[in-house]
Amino acid sequence: MLAIFKREFKSYFQNVIGWLFVAALLAVYGLYFYVYNLKNGYPYISYDLKGIGFIMMIAVPILTMRSLSDERKTKTDQLMLTSPVSVGRIVAGKYLAMAAVYTIDIALFALSPLVLSIYGKVALGEAYVALFGYWLYGLSCIAVGLFISSISESVIISAILTFAALFLSYMMQSITGLISSSGNLLTKVLNCFDLYTPFENFVSGCFSVTSAAYYVTVILLLCFLTTQSIQKRRWAFSKKMIGTGAFSAGMIVIMCAICVVVNLVVTALPAKYTSIDCSATKLYSLTGDTKDRVSKLDEDITIYVLNSKKSKDAKIDETINRYKDLSSHIKVKYVDPATSPKFYQDYTDTTPTTNSLIIESKNRSKVIDYNDIYEYDSSSYYYGYQSQSSITGYDAEGQITSAIEYVTMDADELPVIYQITGHNETEIGSNFQSVVSKANANLKSLELFNEEKVPEDATAIIINSPTVDFNEEDAQKVIDYLNGGGKALIVGCYAYNDELTNFNKILAAYNVSFKTGVVAENDSSKYYQNPLYLLPTVETTDYTSDATDGYVFLAGSCAINYPEDTDDVTYTKLLSTSDSAVLKKDWKNITTSKAEGGDENGPFTTGLAVNDSSTGASIVVFGTPYVVDDSYDNAVSGNNADLFKDVITSMTGNVELASSVIPVKDYTLSNITINTLQAVVTGLIIMIAVPILLIIIGIVVWVMRRKK
């Protein structure tokens, strides 16, 4: 076998075919590498590998067409059949030689992530998992070409049939989709010939043992069939033909059965054994909070996926499989909207997006819309597009864990948070509403004018920057609620402080007030672009546990005035400025951030928690409505929302809610910045210079060999 391997491998590089194969693949890959990675700065080579998936249909027939067809045509196969070397070893030697030629390309491809890492952070784990998958995909395509070459005498026909077979395999997912969107026996059989889809499992960032097992069995089976095809010719004119043919057919059946069983066994294994998360941001790995919560489930949960299993979202499916591994109480069912268009009506009045999830228990259900699982770059909404490259966050774990928490909670455990309305209050941003939802708290609007008091079921209330004053009765209702042990988040605004007399009485009940004016920061490390755009110090408290690792963004903030602690009431500073900060009293006519006549020097408190041990009341106060504004939250990667989550968790008094609020995971790494000259030079070397050099070497070798 080794001698055959050496002879075959050498033969590919004694003529132009081997050099041309390596050069062509490298040139095509280099083009995609230049466009995606060097020019646009994407830190993933999976874009490149998916882009060149089609090249196998062209390159493999060129590589494999002569492997056995040419020998059969020239009758040199008779020497092979009568040699002392077994046919199996001959086939193995020829296959390994072609695999080695192809592996040279993969080795060259493997240098590209290292080249890219010179310019910035690259997802190396994902890169080499994707490369491994592409390597296996190519090896299986070569096995197809080798088998077809064994059944044809014509090199041209062998190339055409190989192209056709690989094309059908490449398009198999679309073909089976046309046959049946929900799948049937025929599509299951046809999917066995789908070589491309398993490669996509590697591209997603997971090392797929299932896909690897599929490729290995396909390669072994096709090499075995190739051996049997050649063996058939050896006994074609022998009296032993019938017996040998029966034996061969039996062995083929047995080999096919073994391959099927192996794949079924591997597929049946838990996802934690068959899918290893190699993604740069650990998209599919579940947090300890989720594992702890789900592993303790004592009631059945059904996750309905609103799509056919064939058309599922691979990333969401990967995440769901990990939930299944954690508990036997979790079941997953796929419901195709095409065949069951009214299924969702039992759970919601609004039509969910395809690939949405419905989490159901015996108590209640919760719908997770597909659009809530992914977060997109805000520019994608502005320009009216959404693509994979515009996705910035992946929130499958956060949404699913929250939903499981929600559907398993007793009715009396669900907190209710009222947002006070009727005074031109600013509505909290959607990011912050999502925090409340994921914490499984019901956010409701409340007009105090229509109520005798704050409802009994109020776990907490939010008063977000009213611009019209409360009347005395409404203000008293809030004070009475707090005196009864209520919880409140109260946000002020410097532009209306002096106009909201009754609103200020609510804070005055606890000796808290907003100082007149707006805070300007003079420490450049404590503001962003503008001295009024504060990046205050986040103090380490129970209210800020998840926000201390990043910046909190406050724009146009008041300063909060409060007394020393008493026996019953404690005041906890949450956010504070530097000593260089200045309170600009005349906020309508600010010309400088420096102190002027009448201004007050810092430091200042811009976030405060008040706790009354005698009543159980607690108040969290912020000096600007922009603390719960989406645009400012996005500017600090969601850290304002993390602060809000801590506040809500503390106010509801349910520490278990914290485990339900799983942070959104970054979908991708940041793009790499490469200057134009570096990108062009590197791209020209990879996609033009090196391939041309390889072709020149191949021509020189071929010419020199011809002269001999």
C-alpha cells in the first residue's frame, strides 16, 4: 500500500494536475479570504469555507477522474488485478494519495487564521474546527470520485458523473425540501447522500462528533464499494462469478448496515458528548445558573419549535439539545407552520415568526419570538436589512431559561411591577423592558388618578422622570405605599426639578432631594465626549453586582442630596462622580464645565439606594432618565441594563430571579482593522502570487520530465 501511495502521490506532481489542483483551490480560497477577512475585517474564516463549498464539484472530478478510469481504459488494471497486492490496499493507496494532495491545500488554508491574527483577535478555535470539517467534506467528495472512476472506462464520463453526483449532494437539502418540508421516508433516505450539510455543523462553531462519524463511514463505505467494483472485474469470466458475486453483495449489505448502525448510535448520544462548543464567545455553552435550575426540574416541560426539523435554525437547535441533556423532563417537538398553521393560536393571539419557541408546562406557557433570540446592529434596522453579519447578540439561553422559570413558578410567585403613568413620564427602553420580562415580572402601567391606592399586588413601582407634577393625592398614594413597605425606582430630570413640587415630596419623605442644576464632569476618564455625558464610578453594592465590570452611561444627570444614616434608614451610594465634577446651577446657559459663580464642586452622588428597616421600604433613585434609555445602554454594551437588572432583582426580593436573567452573549468578535495596503499586499500574495508560483513549478517539472 505504501509503495502505491508513493507512486500515485508522486505522479500527481510529475505533471500539471497536482500543481493545478493545489493552486486553483488556493486561488479561490484566497479571493474569499481577501474579500471577507482582509477587506471587511471579519475574524472568521468560516465565511470563506462556506463560500468555496461549490469548488469541490469542479476540483474533485479533475483530481479523481484518472485514478481508475484511465487504467481500465488502457487495460493496465489487469496488472493491478494480478499483482500480489490486495485490491483493498491498492484502493487505499490511491485514495490516500489523492487525500494527501488535497490535504496540502488544507494545510495552506490553515495558515490564514495565523496571518489574520497578526492584525487582531481571531476565533482560532472556530477556524480550525471549520477547517477540519471542510477537510472531511473534501475527503468524502474524493471518495465519491474514486468510486465513480472505478465504474467507468472513460475519463470524461467519470468527471461528468462525479460532478453530477457532487452537485446533487450539494443541492440535496433543497431537493428534499421540495419533496417534503416536514420530512418523510424518502427524504430521510435522500439525506444520507447529503455531504454538505454535516460540514455546516462544523462551521457553526461546534466540533460535531456526529458529522465526523458520518464522513468517516461514508469514506470507508465508498472505498469498500470501490474495492468490490474492482473485484467484480477480477472474477468476471470465472466459474466462481456467482458465488463471489453473492459473497460480495452480502458484504456490501453488511457494510452498509454497519455504517447505518454506527451513525444511529452516535446520533442517539447526548449532545454534550457529540457536540463540543468551540465558538469564540461560547454561544452554546450553558451557564452554571441555567444548569442548576434546569437540573432540578420536577415537572415536564415541552419546547415547541415552530418550524420543520429539516429547516430548523442550527444554532437554536444546538442550544435546545443542551437543555435536553440537563433534564429528562424537557421534551422538544417541531411543529411545521406549513402543516399546522393554527397551532400557535392556543398560546398567543400574535403570529410568531418562523423558528419561534413555545415553552409549555402544566401551569402556563410562554412564547419566545425568533426576533427576540437574536440582537441586531441598530444600523440594520435603519437601512432596512438584517443579515448574519449584522447580528450582534445571541440570547437563546437567556430567553429559554427565563421561560422555563416562568412556566414552572406558582402564580403567587410572579412579581408585578407597575410603571406610573399620567404625568408625561418617559417610558423605559425596550432593553430594560426585556430585563423585566426575563426576570419573569409582569410590567404594567398604572394611572394613580384612577386608583384609590397603589394596588396590593404591586411588588414594586417605577416612576421614570415625570415632566408634569403629581397632584397631592397621587403623591400621597405613593408615600402611603412606601410607608407600607413598598419598593420604588424613582428617576428625576434636571430640567423639571424645581417645577415638580408634589413629586419632590415623595423623595422628601425620606429626606432625599435633587439638587438644582446639572452635573458636569471635568475628569476626562469619567465622561464620554461631552462633560455632561457621565461615566460615574459604580460602587460595589448589592444593587450593582453585575454592573461593576463596565461603564454606566448617564447623560445630563442631577445630583442627589441625602442625609447621614439613621437608626432605621440607611443610604447607599450607587453611582458617584469624581472630585473634579461641578454642579452647574444655571443649566440653561452652560458655557464651560468649570466652576463659575454659584456652582457647586463635587463629588456628587448620581445613584442612591434608600432602605427603611422599620417599614421594609426601599427606594432606588437616579438623577437622569437616560439611565434606562436604549441608545445609552447600547453605547456601554448593555451595562446600564445590567444595573437595572440588579435593581429589579433587589426590589422584588427574589434572588432566584437573578438566575433567570442570563446576559445576552456576543454573537461575533469585533471586526479586525487592516489598512488597505496591508490587505491588498496580503491578498495578492495568497490568491495570485503563490498559486502562479505553484503552476510555474508544475510546468517546469512537467517540461523537464518530458525532456527525459
